[in-house]
Amino acid sequence: MKGRRRRLWLQATRRRGLPGGARPAEMYGVCGCCGALRPRYKRLVDNIFPEDPEDGLVKTNMEKLTFYALSAPEKLDRIGAYLSERLIRDVGRHRYGYVCIAMEALDQLLMACHCQSINLFVESFLKMVAKLLESEKPNLQILGTNSFVKFANIEEDTPSYHRSYDFFVSRFSEMCHSSHDDMEIKTKIRMSGIKGLQGVVRKTVNDELQANIWDPQHMDKIVPSLLFNLQHVEEAESRSPSPLQAPEKEKENPAELAERCLRELLGRAAFGNIKNAIKPVLIHLDNHSLWEPKVFAIRCFKIIMYSIQLLSHLDANSRSAATVRAGIVEVLSEAAVIAATGSVGPTVLEMFNTLLRQLRLSIDYALTGSYDGAISLGTKIIKEHEERMFQEAVIKTIGSFASTLPTYQRSEVILFIMSKVPLPSLHHPMETGKTGENRNRLTQIMLLKSLLQVSTGFQCNNMMSALPSNFLDRLLSTALMEDAEIRLFVLEILISFIDRHGNRHKFSTISTLSDISVLKLKVDKCSRQDTVFMKKHSQQLYRHIYLSCKEETNIQKHYEALYGLLALISIELANEEVVVDLIRLVLAVQDVAQVNEENLPVYNRCALYALGAAYLNLISQLTTVPAFCQHIHEVIETRKKEAPYMLPEDVFVERPRLSQNLDGVVIELLFRQSKISEVLGGSGYNSDRLCLPYIPQLTDEDRLSKRKSIGETISLQVEVESRNSPEKEERVPAEEITYETLKKAIVDSVAVEEQERERRRQVVEKFQKAPFEEIAAHCGARASLLQSKLNQIFEITIRPPPSPSGTITAAYGQPQNHSIPVYEMKFPDLCVY
């Protein structure tokens, strides 16, 4: 009877999953005979194991164990030790289902617990991972690796002074060289080894308390293991899987994972450690005779080229032939095609600074004709076309590097390049003389080309971040320069920043389409950030567009860029207020062509007419106001019949068909502001603002460009104001104040007060409703008038009386009054108090 009870009790013990069901007393001593007397943490650990391992971890009991570990962190090391004991026993008994459950429980405890006692628990965890890695079962090796990778991604709160990863580096490197008979199992083992090495690097590279992972003893194992898998990419590609299996095979490719891990390893290397990472690469290439053929060697060094070695080599060869320097830069450009998480050695800005410095040196070489700045006997003559080839290679490399950077780093690079552009201002002095002007111009063109390369494809949802004030101010100031090529680059750069939906190529040709739906434009609603940006910078953009339209040296490319810029602003950044201002701007451009105060050539005037027609045709269809569309359509049809030279189809062609006489254009051929304000006002747009003509505000920024045309414009305005100034009027003698004058002033005071009150009301209303640019222009016009009035008042009030000495005789016997200043006059003593 006792034997039967014993057997039943043992069976029940096994069903509960208690360890050592056959000999509980041997394992737990006296407490093993009664489960209630065993420690609580052991009971909680035992309860997470189900009766059948296929059922998986008992989640409710696992939650209880986690809560207990968090409530009593001093028990965490015992929990880990007990789990380790169970796992080692289950591995020895081939109970792999319980092994998986134990590792899952350990992973959850690691993710949940970050207390000071975590180090002791980690020791038990690493002991269990090492036990799994030592196993000959591939599944257990993969299981242990996955757990280690999860552990490597955890940031520990407490430091560890005695932890060692030497075993894991050796074991993971050995797994990378797996030669299992089964191809699929071999691939999985190798990938697990690569992931394990990646985890070791992540865990130790930034922890000063750990063993230095950059030591040669570790690098000599890690780097060759990665290169071994990277070398077998051809072998993996030679097995062409079926199209349905291709995506899965790509994910399981050890070569791609090894390449990503190697790039991450080099990306984390400091300047002092990069040699220890490169030396094993060279040894591996030597040992395996991989220099010939050189395909694999080139592939390796495309990954390594982000190091400072190549950039410093470029500096060392700064006086070599242009073809040699171009070759180094082109290699650097090819290496930059492979995207990296960060640069190796130097910072991002240091790389761009090196390239920009080489660009400036090349410009100096091309201008001086030698590497020493002066041609002498024995000096090597520089060929200009070779330097131009080198400059284009540098610009291409800058674009290749920038295309691999994240958005925030790309913004920094854009600001950095813009800060290097020489501008005619107090803070950025330019070189004088003919040679200095040529150097400034070439530097501006090359840097703007580089900026265009960097900005191409730049995507930023917030325009305030993409075009900050300091960058936009400097960029737009270059738009006022005389050089037509520089102005074109500025327009292209602005377009590349504003175009966020790939609509730029749809406006490459200026035309008046009857239905713009064929363009298939991607239009989104203007965001709040874009609205804020336009409120802050819209007038600045409009002003530069207006001034750019008035340039005499504009060609077809300039007008195409202006049309694209106007169209993209309307699509990307426009709300109702912006639409109104853009229409006013284009109508002002039409007035420039009609009035022709700038004495523009016939082609420029026809181009401005055509530009206005194309844009108003576009914006009328975007606003979808029928009356507005009808007016634009009527004017375009009239132009087709009577004046085709005012439409883009006849102007922006290889052989423009122009009119020799553009004076006296009839009103039917023009877009009328009154008509447009009437039809748009009925659709909810601000008709009062539409009625106001656009007047750009000239600022101090115009002086930065040293433009002759702008200087003439400012001087012309001053001349017009001076003509209207009271200073030019004939002085009338001051009215004598009598009794009758005072009486008349008192009688008329009531009427004067009414007039003054009405005038004040009009002034307040004007300042409340008028646009800012009109108010600023009005105030600027009245400034000289106010100053002249003040001068007259001061002259009347402080004019000194005639000198008591009377008159003196001037030359030629003519009498002349002689006055003494007030501060030199001597008054009688009675006047002194």
C-alpha cells in the first residue's frame, strides 16, 4: 500500500512540473517533502512551467513572478540562479521545450527589471546563454544568440566591473564560420553569429568599464568573420531562387547582414581606433589572395572609405595633377553611394569642409595657372579644363555624400555651404580687383552648384526648418547680383526646397493649358507651419521674384524657373491670402512690361506678358472660380487672335516670334486688376487687397548686391521725392500776424477741427486695412517731406536779426547783408538776468 501511494505521489509531482520528481528529498532536503515549505521564489518559478511544454509559458504565473521580482529585487539573483539550474538540467535531459520556456522567462525578467541587483541576475543569464551556445544543437545556439541580442539592446542603469565577453566573441566568430552540411541550417547559424557579434559591439563599444572591443585580440576575430561572410555574396547570388522566394532569401542573406554589421562597426570607430579595424581587413585580403581580382577588395574599401584616411590623402595630394585629384574624389563619390549611419573618424562638416577647401584651391589654381600662385621657371602649367573636370567631380561627390545623410544633418550641411558663399556685405568682405572679382564669381557659382546638389531631393515637412531666416536672407541676397548664372542657380535652389511632391518637372515648359488636370499635380492642403512661414517670409519672396523679373539679362531659363517657382508656391504653400498676393504680384509684372520704365528689350517685355498669362491661367484653374477662369480665358483667346507674341507658345521657343512695337497695347489684351478683384471678391477673396497694386519695398539688402540697376532705382526715387519736396518751391515771405489774422483763425477753428478729425479717421483706417508694403512705401515717401518742413520751421524760428553794423560792400560794389550767429551776438546788460 505504501509503494502504491509513493508511485501516485511521484506522478502528481511530475504533473506539477516539480524538478527531480523522482528524488524530491535529495534535492530539497526536508523542505522538498512539502511544497508549501519551499521558498516562494522557487514556487513562483516552478509555476511558470506548464505540464506540457508545448503549451508555452504560463503567462499569469509569469506576471506574478515579474511582480515578485520587482517588489523584492534582492531575490532577483536567486531567481536567476534557480532558472539557470533548471535550464542546465533540462538541457542535459534534452527537455528542449522547457529550455525555451526558461529563456523566454529570462528575457521578460531582463526587460522588466533594472534595479541595482541586475548584475548578479545578468551573470546567471550569461551563464545560461553560454550553456546554449556550447550546445551542438543549432536551434539552441540560435536561441541563445537571440536572447543575447535582446540583452545587448538593453541600457543598464548600474555599471559592471567584472563582466567579460571574451567567450562570446570567440563563440560568435566560430558560428560565423559554420560549415554545417545543411545549407539552410548553416545560413541560420552564420547569421546568428553575425548578430551576436553585432550585439557584443553595441554592448561594449560605449562602455568604458568593459574590455576594449577595439583591442587587436578582438578585432582579429570580429573583422575576419564579417569579411568571410561578405566574401560569399557571389555564392549566395549564384543560387537564383524563384521569384516567390526571393524576398525571403534576401532577408536571410548573411552577406548583407555582415556588410551592415561591418559598416556599423566602422561607424562607431573613433579616429584612434580605426587602424585596429582596418589592419585585419588588409591581412584578410593578403591571406586569401583577394587583391586579384580586385572586386572584393573594392567592395570592402567602399565600406571603409568613410574614414579620414581618404580625405587626409586628398589633402596630402592637393598639389597633384587635377586628373589625380579628380580620381581620388571620384572614388570617394562612388564610396558615398553606399549609405552609412555616420562618418568614420571626422564629423560630417569636416568632410564637407575638406571638399569645399579643395574646390577653392582648384579655383585659385585655374586663375593663377600654377600651384604656387605665380608662374616661374620650372612651374608646372595647369590646364583649365582639367581643373574644371576636378571641380565637377567635387560637386558630384558633395551631392553623393549629402544624399546619404538624414534630414537634420543635411540641413546643417546646407547652412554650412551657404555660409561659405562670398557676399558683398560688411560681414562677408569680397576681394577687390579683376582677379578678386573673378575668384569671387567662380567661388559663388561652384558653391551654389554644390548647394543645388545637396538640396536636390531634400524633403522636409516644415519649411521653417528647411529655409531658416539666416539661410534665406543670404540666399535671396545673391538673387540680386548682376550675374545671370548666379541668379538662375538661386531660383533652382528655391524650387528644389519648395517642391516636396515632385511637381517641378511638370512646369519645365511654360504653356497655357486649357485643362491642367493632364499634369496630374499632387496638391496638399497648406499646413499650419507653411502658413506661418509665408506670413513671415512671403513679402521677401515676392519682392525678389518681382526684381528678378525686371532683369535685362534674363533668358528663357530664367523665365521658366520663375514660372516654376510661382507655380510651386501656389501648390505647396498657398492659402487665400497667398493666392491674392501672387495675383497682385503677376499683375505688377504685367505693368512692368506695359509701362517699361526699365527700358527692357522687346523679348523681355514679351516674356513678362507670356509669363503672366501662363501663371494666371494656372492659378485660375487651381482656384476653380468660374468667372475668374472665364476672364483669363477671354484674354488668352484675344491674344491668340491679335497678339500671339504675348503668349508663351510664341515666346518661349527656339525662334521667338516677337512684335517690334509693344507700345499702346489695348486693354482687351491685358488682365485687368479691377475685373479680377470683382470676380474673386464675389467668391470670398479679399477684394480690397486685390484692388491695391503691388509695390515692393526696397530695403538695405539691395545695397549688398552693389547692383547698378538697383542703385539707379533708389536714386530715381530720391530724385522724384526731391522734386515734390517743398525745398524746391519758391520761398514765400512769412505772413504777418495781425489782429484780423487771429480773429479769422478763431472763427475757422471749428471747421479745421472737423477736417482734422476726418483726416485722422482716414489715417487710422488706412493703417488698419492697407498692406504692409504699401504703408512702408508711403512712410518712406513722406520722410523727406517731413524733414523739409522741419528745416523750414527751424529756419524761421532761429533766423538771426540783421547785424547792428548794417551792411558791407561785397565784390563788384554790390551791397550784401551780413548776419552774426545768435551764439556770437552781444546783448545789452539789461537783457541779462
